[in-house]
Amino acid sequence: MQILICIFMGIALGLVLGPKSTVIKPVGDIFIRLLMMLIVPLTFFTLISGITKLGDLRSLRSVGGMTIFYYAVTSLIAGAVGVALALLIRPGKEAIGLLNSGVEVEIVEFDIVGNIVDWVPSNPIEAMATGHMLQLIVFSIIVGVSMLAMGKKADRLIQLTNDGADLMIMITQFVMKLAPYGILALVANMVATLGAKMLAEVGRFILADYAAIAIVMVLVYPLFIWYFANLNPIRFYRNIAPAILVAASTTSSSATLPISMAVAEKNLGVPEKIWGFTLPLGATVNMNGMAAGVGVISVFAANLYGVPITATLILQFMFLGLALSVGAAGVKGAGIVLSTVLLQTLNMPLTLIPILASIWPVLDVAQTAGNVTGDLVGTTIVASRSKMIDKEIYNGENTHS
């Protein structure tokens, strides 16, 4: 509610004060710098923590393998849908160069094999220092899998990374307490300085983001529930409605986790041995709404900066949708941090970040709902294919109070 109020106040200030509203821009700049401060440690710790929550490599091969395969496939599909919708709606195409500040943005054309080789870090510390996020992500995945392979010997390391992830999430929450005021300043500056053409492109961007997530929720998820779980998709959405409402209102996957767990057991008929694994893991590594958003943001940024969108660049957008959504923390506003990582990874200027930060509360509603729904879809599919789902509870024939 504070953020919503501050958005309207920012719009009013931008319209009434015009260029004079830039006097409060430093507040927004500080907010953005605090978000950038979080990028490397937040990605490193939360990604490793999410992988180690699998427990061991045996879990990775059995239920974990099925769960991770679902998370990876749906994140790739969501990223592809986001890219496709953005290519269709073309947000930013009518405002090419407005954010370039006279500097031509170039992304070096690359071959897939050569690019994959570059993802592997020769010096992970250098990758952290220079903000080479793909190398950091690959290094974090290697560390997480290796810690699982060590078994009990890695218990202290796992506890350390879990504590590190909790610490970074706590710092993120502290930073997000400044969000209403930072967003007020960013919105006021956006309204005062961007002009009608850019604001129209922002509107098209929001439309593309919501449309992509709507397609995932209305078409992709029901198809998965029907085909892979052999269950009624309409009944599924009726069962998980409380979790969707909480996700949309809190815009936090982690905050919605207790409701998701209750819904999984009492409404979906999934046992704790399944949801106790899939839902905490999903709240960390399965962000389909974010994956779709990354696809839309990638195309939006490319259009704004005049970067030609090639087939290989589209593949990179889809991979980043998967990789960055895995590294996203399930807390309010984490998507702003991930957007900064995205632009840095694509070697694009960060001049788009204040705009994204100012409208992120609007995007977060749909993205978090998509994230949480995706977790519950995966949980239901894994339980059904493992023959551990109570269909009487699922169909409302024997619901628990």
C-alpha cells in the first residue's frame, strides 16, 4: 500500500513540478545503488543454497531430478513465451535511442559454443569483481553440486551458505523498506523527463509482461496438469486460489510459502514428503513469472538501445530467463536486482533500471502469482507421477478442515 501510494504521489509530483522534481532524484539513485550492492552476494549465496536444499545427489537423481527437470523446462518455456510476446508487441521499438545518451550500444555477435566456453570462469573472484554474472552463476552451480557430492562433510559449508543466503535476503528486505521513497523519486523523475513517447512504450512493456504470464498461467500450466498429472486443471486452480491471492498481495514467494504448503496438503492432497521438498526449493529456484519477465525485459532493452535481435541473442534471452530465475530470491523487489544483473550480463547500459524500478510493483503482482502457481503445478505433477497424491482430497470429496 505504501508503494502504491508513493507511485501515485510520484506521478503527481512529476506532472505538477515538471523538471523541478529532479531535486528528489538522488533518493532514487541511492535506492538503485543499494540494489546494485546486493547483486553478486545475493546471487552467489541464494543459488548455492537452493541447490543444496536437494539434500544429496540421490535426491537429485530421483524426486529431485523430476522436480528440477520440471522447473528447468517450465522456466525455459516461460522465457520463450516472454520473448515471443515481446517480439510481437515490440515494446521500446518507437523509442529507440532515448536512453542511450548519445552512446551506441553494441553486443558482439557470438557463436553458441564459444559463448558457452566463456560462461566457464577461469577466475571466479575476477568474475565477482567485474560483475560477469554468467560466470558467477556457473561457478555457483558447480559449488552447489560439489557440496551435495561431499555429503555430510559439507554440512558446515551448507549451513554457512544457508546463513549467507538468509543474511542477503535480510539485507534485501532492509533495502526494500526504502522502496516506497526510492520509487516515488524514480516515478516523479520518469514522468517529468521521459515524455509521452517513452511512457507509451513503458505501457506496452507492462502489457507484454502481463500477456506473457497470462499465457503461461492459462495455457501452459493447465496443459501440464492435464497431460502430466492427469488431473482437472479447473479444479487445480480452485484448490490453489488462496495461494494465488496471497502471492499477488504480498508479491513475495517466500512470504506465500506457508500458504502454499497448507494448500498443497489440505486442498491438493499432496503428502509432506513431496511438498516439504518441492515448495521450499521452488520458492528459491523456480521463478517462471520472473523467467517470462526476463524475456520481455531483454527484448524491451534491446529495442530501446537499438540492438539487433538475432536468433543467437534470442537463445541467450531464454537461457538467462532460466539462469537468472534460478538465482532470484523469493522476496519483494528481488526482480529489480535481477534486472540489473540481466542488463550487465547483456552488456547494456543501466539507464533502464530506474524505469524498471519505478514500475516493478505493478509487474511484481503478476510475476509472483506466476512463480507460486508454477511451484504448486510442479508439486502436483511430482506427487501424481510418484503415485502419492490423494485424489479424493484433490477433487474435494474428502477435504480437511
